[in-house]
Amino acid sequence: MRAGLWACLVRGWACQARGVYPGLGHARASSCCRKKLAARALQRVSSSCCRVVIGVSAGSLLHSAALIRWRPTCSDCFSLVGRAVISFTKPPLLPQAMEGMEPEGTLARVAKRPCPEEENPCPGSAKKPKLQESKNGGSEKRKEEEEEEEMPVEEESEGDELAGQGQRGESFADMMKHGLTEKDVGILKFVSKHEGFSGILKERYSDFVVHEISKEGTILYLDDLSVPADSEDPPLDVSEVLTEEQEKQLEDLQQFKNKEGTVSLEVLEDTKEKRTLLHQAVKSLFPGLETKTEEREGRRFIVAYHAAGKKALAAPRKHSWPKSRGNFCHCTLYKENKDTMEAINVLSKFLRIKPNLISYMGTKDKRAITVQRIAVQKITAQRLSHLNTCLMNFKLGNFSYQKHPLKLGELQGNHFTVVIRNISGSNEQVEQAMISLRETGFINYYGMQRFGTTAVPTYQVGRAILQGNWKEVIDLILKPRPGAEKGYLVQCREEWARSQDPEAALRKLPVKRCVEGQLLRGLSSYGKNNIIAAFGIIPRNNRLMYIHSYQSYVWNNLVSRRIEEFGLKAVPGDLVLRGATAEPLSESEVAVYSIHDVVMPLPGFDVIYPTHTIGGGYKEMMEADGLDINNMRHKIRDYSLSGAYRKIITRPQEVSWEVISYDDLKIPLVHTDVEKLEGKLPPVYPKEGQYRALRMEFSLLPSCYATMAIREVLKMDTSIKNQTQLNTVWLR
């Protein structure tokens, strides 16, 4: 960790952090602090790597007895601690403002290569042209990707520290200077004329709330936790089978709080029926636990133990599923600060099923509170409901049994509730900005998350794939890079650069399911002379992510050029959709259409291009990259791009806003679904407060990025690099 950062943290925190296992596990901590969660260590430590930071304010980290030789082992914790020093508030807010700051997180996210399960799967299809490429409040996949089986997240070891250039004395801001800015990916223009203003986006993850919009057009809320009555599945009364003490022991075991790792239940009435009932009670009411019968000194015991993590994940029990009931239990998933795939992996482990038995309509952001519909195959609502008692930051409700799973892309969009804190703009500026957003909309750019967060953008890898330059593909993914990354990734890259030995580099990785690990495993299996096969080991979704990123890069740049040359009106040569077919506008048709009707193509073999100068711009840009726009069929079918059409300007629906005042920096400014269920009162805003926030709501189509709408309101660069540099200058 940076010396300058840790110099701010004084000694003596009572968390016993030294010499024990940091990490709380998937119930509360981030996914990268979970390996070796020994029960003994968890008993000794009430605060984990992540919980240490979550439990105190950023100001307390600076001004109270703080961490003695403690190092965060995950990017989330690093971001949180970094928040204490590298605040995104303005200088007048320090130190008073920081004293009350909730350290839920920070605008700055550490640049790292996530495992495939943690990445938003790349939207879009390389087969058929679509009207819009998939991306929602998180993202959406195409039908042909539906059957891709997701693997559970592999746990990481407790010693994994952030490394990279930061280990050589760089501050967090210095590390982030290696990242991308909006200019780097073609995000250049605005459509509104109002004066921009500053504000803090996602100061708390609860400042960004996403509700999925169903295919029927209704906004989905979590408002019912009850289990539907089902005569085929009578409720199992715990009190009739288990004692209160046994129930407590099983709950502790389920949550990794049990020292021994097992719980033994003596069978007092030793009959087959009694033993069967105990087996059923444990498995049904405590998902994640398995049972076996043991005989000790003439007495029989039902022994409960953790099954999560074993290779043999149980398939749905077909024999016990009533034929009259739908095969899929649909429910609403409420999650906090977890991306969709991370949530799916956690649920699948606790339910002892494969992740691909859980279907959904689209993935959602991690750093947010999100509500979406999921469907679980042949798992009862009772079992799902019981997870509410043992998982933190998750809630499941609104259960129903259906005969069909959910399909990716079935949603109509997402409804966003966003709070931008500590705004500098006047009420008049805010009014102008929001009216412009409602009436004109924003440029439908692909957001920064489309292009990755490391010093090597994903579009560069995609370009190399399309060029067939496989050695460059390997080099771009595996070469050492500046910036902040996990220590083991830095060591892996350095070993690869030094030895070019995939097995030696792979040994540096405790986490093998990240893209780097998968590629090295492929190189080890197929050899460095068969790179195509080695690269093919990476899941298809993640491989397509790279080429779709390149498509998005081209689209962003050409849209900026189109607006620069022709402004915000339809002109001859622009493309518009008539049904599912794109056609160029003639001189006589221009008056009938507006800029909101104009589409631009993502490059591919099954699209046409504008007939004005921008059409030639596509050819020029791709020729400069060594690609032939007239030959987008790749030798490998997966990498053949058919293309798609995307509107230049999009207008949010159901736009509303209010400027609110607040004094307490920890106070939540959004009333969540769970708070409503718990009967908590909505936040009360003072008429006059020390700080002001803009609370805005709007709905977007699945293909649109909320950050690009917020960018249009604030007129600020949304990249991590730019925000870090802008907001840390005064600390230097």
C-alpha cells in the first residue's frame, strides 16, 4: 500500500487484524476476501477486512486509533480506505465532512481485471443484426449466450494485496492516471446548452438504485416476503423437528460461525421416519448444508456439514417435484453492492445447485441497490425464503411458480433513482439541465464500463482479435501494466514477461478463473503455437466482450464526428429504421424525421452505412486499424460481426427530480424497498441544510447507460481517471 496513505492511519485498532484471516465471506464482505474463512479465526475477529472499514467512518480512520499493520486484501477495502484520504468532496468539507462520511465506497474503483463471473457479460451477438446492443442498468445478453454455464466464483487467499505501481510509492490518484478518459473512447459531445455543475455520484452505493422494468412494462419492486401457500409442499415447522439450540447451531454452521465445521444432532427416537424428517429439515431450512447419518457408541446422529465448494453440485431433485407445480420459482431479488453474477454464484452455492439453473433478464450494476426478477429451477419458495435469514445484503420475495424460465433481454428497461450529493449548481441550473434531459435526451454513448478499467482497454484486445493478430492478443492480456492490480496478478504478469512459461505464471495465481488464469491454462494445455485453441478456453461471453468493445469504440468515435459535422438534425444520408430495416434519408425526407430517429451502425457484415461523409469515416477508421469494413466475416465464426443499429440520441422516460438539503453525510437519501418492508419511515429532509443533493428518477431502455445520462446533466467526465485527478489536486 502507498506509504503516504498509510502514514495517515495511526496505530492501535482493536480488530486484532494482525495474524488472522481477513475476510468475512460472501454474506457481507467483497468476493475477493473469502478464502480460508476458518471458523476459529472468525470467532477471534469480530471485524473482517471489509467489515473493519464498513463499521467505522472515514474520519475515524484518520483521527482515531487506527489500523496496526493492517492491509486490505481486496479492491473494495482499498477503495474504502482510500476514501478516507482521497475524498471526492470539496476542500471545505475536510475534516468536518469526512468525520461523518459513511465509508460504503468511493467514486474511485480500483482498476483490476475481474474474474469472468464478476464481469458484466458482453452484450450483443455476432450473428444477427439487432436494433440495439444489449446493456441495461447493468447489461443484457443475447439469446445465443443463454446456455453458457456460469462457474462459481473461485475464492481468493487472504494474503492478496493490491500491488502494481502503487507498491513503488505511487498514490491512488497516480495509479489511476493510467486509466482511460472519455476522450480516449470517443465520448466527446453534449447535446444540451446549460452550464454544467459538480456533484458526487455514488458517494454511497445506496445513492444509485435500479428497478427492473418487466416485459409487461411494470416497474418491479420487492414488496412481499411471504411464501405462497402450496398444498403440494406443506410448510415444515422447525419447532416440531429441531430444538431452539439445534436451530441456533445450524444457523451458525450455515454462516461459517461454527468452530468444528459440523453439527451433530442425536436421534432420540431412532426410527427411519424420525431420521428422514431430520435430514429433510436441515436440507430444506438451511440451504448450503448436507447431512449424513453416523453411529457412535450405539447411538445415532445426524451430522450436518457444509457442501458448498464441492465439485458435485446437486441437481434438482426431480423425484420430489410435484407435476402440478410449475418447474420454476420466480422471485424478486433485492441486492446491495453486488453484481448479478456474484449474487447468482452466492445463491447457487447456498442452494447447492449449478448457477445456470438460475435465469434472469439482465445483469445489474454492482455498486448500487438493484431489484430484478430471477427464476430458479425446481427450488421451492420456502427454501429461497429461508435464505433471507442467513444472507446479508440480499432479499428474496414476491414468489410465484411458473412453467418457464426467464430469458435474457425480456425486460423493457430499467428505472433509476440516483442521488448526486454536494452539488454546486444553483436551482436554476439544475432545472435547465433536467428539462433538457427530459425533452432532448442525451447522446447514446457506450459508457466507460464498456472499455474496462485497466491501462489496457478491452477494445485494443478486440481489435487484435479481428486482425487475427493472436500474439498481440496474448501480449495485451498478459503483459505487465501500470496502475492498481492484485498482487498475485502483478506477479503473474511479471513471471510471464520474464519466462514466457504459462505453467510458471499460472502458479502465481491463486485464482484460476480470471481471464488471465484461463488463458494461461489454455496455453499450458495447447502450447504457445496454438493460441487460438488456448484463447478458446475463455468463456465465449468474455471473448465476445473484447470484439463488442471494439465495435462500441468505433461507434462512439463516429457518432461524435457525426454530431460535430452535422449537428442535432437529420440530414440527407443519415440512416433511419423502417421496421427492422435501415435506409438512408433522401433530401425530400429530411423534414419528416428528427435526430431522435437517426441510427448509426455498429460495424459488421450485415449493416449499411450512412451515405454522407460519416460512412467514409467508418472505412477510414477501420482501415487505419488494419481492418476491411467490407469483410467483417472472421475465419473463426464466433468472431464474425454482423453489426447492429443504435439510436444516436435517446430520451429517458418518467423523468422527475428534486433538490434536497441535508446536514448528516451518513443519512440515506433514498427510501429502499427493504426499508419500506421493515416499516422504516422515509428520510426527512431539512428545509435548509449545509449540503444540497440532486435526487433524480428516470427510465431507460436496456441498451442505454445511466452514467451517460448523468454525464449530460453534470457535463463532467465520468471516467475514474478524470474524477480522481480532479478531486485529489487539493490534497497534494
